[in-house]
Amino acid sequence: MPSTAKAPARTHEPPRTGRSSARGRFFFQYCFCFALLPNLPFWILGAKEGIGVAGWFSLDALVLGILSLYFKPVWVVGAFALDFLIDVADAIRISYNTTFTDVVLSFRYLRTAIARSELIGIGLLIFAVIAAIGVAWLRSRPKIAGAERRGATLLLLLLLATWTATARAHVAPVLLASSWRSPASDLARAWVREQMWAMLRGRAASLVLPSESAASAAALSMTDAGAHPDFVIVLVESWGEANEPELRNALLQPFLAREIALRYRVREGTVPFFGPTGAGILRELCGVRTAVFGTPMAAVAADFTQCLPMRLQRQGFSTLAVDSAASFWPGGRNWYSQFGVQRVMGFNDLRTLGLATVVAGPFRGVDDAQVAAQLPEILAAARQPAFLYFLTVNAHLPVHFPLPSDSTANCSIAAVTRQSQQACGWFKIESRTLASIAQAASAPNMPKSVMVVVGDHEPPFADSARRAFSQDAVPYVLLVPR
């Protein structure tokens, strides 16, 4: 008798088109959540604010996307928030040729160095970005399990490993080599290279080497200026040596005026620079540079008794620094005292003179043009002979708009200022500041002084505008009384 038992029912596999659709949806969600969203703020603000970023895509975020398949979303979002903050610090480090250590140590000065409205705006923006991306991840992240999850993990790891290995190869095209970044990896390398743990505990030190400086050239001219002249150094923020002669000459033009020529012998030149503003301060006040490029400024160990202010103090000079961002430097205002500066006029001191605040760049600062106009009176009030060091701040990048209403220089002067809004803004601020310094030098009440005006480093534009300036030298102009 034939069997009447039914054969087991066959399991129907999902249609291939259905599996393909699910895979496509997975990779779309993965790319949207972990390749697009974490990088979008840097793509937008990098171009708008002139912030430098190490690569187009964050490898860390892509790895977190894989981990999100295995861990609770709240842990992944928390790890992303931490990595995003490291990414911001890394962008600051790259933009200003500085170190992770100096960036970390500078956080304690943010409240005094940056305008309150600017600081609140930055904080709210970072919080909003992290929150928006976190919510998007929680709602839109890919969700798979089992064999599909294992297969996707292996495929993604293989793709990421191949991509980064190819990008790091010496023969990789520039576009591919700059296509990725890893803030966590940068921080880990800096932790070792910069001796961050020892540095944060105050136990690290870095040696220095002698450096050519504009101040040393000015010091040699002191004997040519007659008996007991004052000595003035102005370190101009982001005044770089322009490759285009028209731009270079336009910035120097105020020092070629008839009033200057009648009163001073004028000499122009260039000196090498070795890093951000802190390195420029060490170069001009102490004639040194760090032995290893990229060394944290806070780790510098030198014989500061040989710095120019200390030497002049031993010769009977009163020594003074004028710097509206003075509290920002390693050790705060005490950093200057190590070099032999007896008095520092910072933000609050300058504001008591009735001078206006300018937030043309990221740092809160007093109007450089107004400070320059006060130099003759500040020198006259000092015990003679006097040494005065003045650091400008308004041209610090990225430039914020609108600019002061009297920043009216014509940006058609050179290709870089025509093509870049940031370069145009920088040129207007720099022209205004240099013109005010020249006016102060020729003012009737200016005491007899040897005066050197020098750039600290090239303007660190995040785009191609940076290539319009020398990457190893900055200009100076020396004024020696007749």
C-alpha cells in the first residue's frame, strides 16, 4: 500500500533580489551614518572657517560603524563624542602647526583668550553636531545579525584595511593619501612622540638650538642709533613673506613713506620661522628654536637668562610686553617673566586705556591699530631706556567677518587676495595693522627707538592660498633712527 505521509515542506529562500536589496540598504545606511555624517561638519566648516583637516574621511567613525553591529548604541555614540572632540583638537593642531600637548594645555585659557559669545557659540555648535549625529545613528544605523553580520564585518574590515594600506603606500596618489584620517591614532602617536604624560605632569623638557632672528639684527644696530635709544620689537601675527611682489610691496608700503624716511634708515629682510606664534616668540625674544620640529612650546628648556629682555634688563633697560592675548601662552603671563619681561600689559590692562575689542580672528583681542597708536605714550611713560615687545593678534586665522569698518585695503592687489575670501580678510587686517605701526613710529611723540617689525609665521590658510607664501621665511623691516 503506498505511503500517504507528506514530504517535509521545503524552506523557501528569500528572492535574490530581496537579499540584494537588503545588502544595498545596509551599505547605504552604513555610509550615511558613518562616512557622511561625521565628516560633513568638517567639510562645511573647513571651507568656511579655514580649518585644516588631515583627511576627507574619519577611519575612526567607519570602525565605530562596525562596532555598532555588536555593542549597545549608547556606547558607540559615547565613543564617537570623544573621538569627535579629538578630531576637533586634531584640526586645530594641523591648522596652526602646533602640537596636541599645546592644544590640550591651552584649553585652560579658552575662557580668557576667546570672546565669551564666540566660546558659547563654539560649544553649542559642537554639542549640537554630536547630538544630531548621535540621534541619526540611533534611528538610522544598520541592523543585521547572524551570518549576514559576520559577512558584512569581514567585508568592511577588508575594504578599510586595503584602503588605508594603499593610501599609506609611498606611491599612492596625493588625493588617495589624503583621503583618510584617524584622530585616535594621531593622539596615540602624539602621546608617545610628545611625551604627553610627562608633559602634563610637568616633567618633560625639550632642548633648543640657536636661531637667526630679526631682533638680533636690530640689536646690532643699537650702537648706530646714538646714546640710549629705546628698543621696540613688534611681532605681527601671520605676516608671511608673500610670493607675489605686488602683495609683498603693498604690505611694506607704510614703511616707505616720506615721514619714515626722514626719521629712520630703513632695512628690509627675511628670517626663517619654525612653527606657530609661540615659536616666533622664542625666536625673537630668545634667539632659539626647538631642536625637534613640532615640540610643545610648554616643554621648552633653555637658558632664559640669555633672552634679549633679560640681557637688556641687566644693562639698565625697563622691559615691557604688550599682548592682549598674554594669558594664552604656556604658563600664562608668567611665560614672559621667564624671558626677563618685568611688566605685561594684557587684555584687561589695555581695555582700561579705553581701547576697543576686536574679534576678527578666533581670539579675543584689543584692536591692534589702537594699541599701536598708544606705543609712543607707553614708551614715554616707561623708565628709560625701555625695551617694548608688542604682539599683534587681530590677523589670527581663521578671519571672522565682518571686519572693522576701516579695514579697506584693495584685495585686487594680488591673485591670492582676489581668489580667497580668507586671504582678502587677512590682507585687510594686516594692512591696517602695519599702517598703524608705521604711523606710531613716525609720530612726533615717539621716543627715539630702534624698531623692528617682523612676522611670526606664514598665514596658515587651510586651502591653496597657503602656497602663495613662503613656507620657511617671514619678512621684517628694521627702522634705525638717523
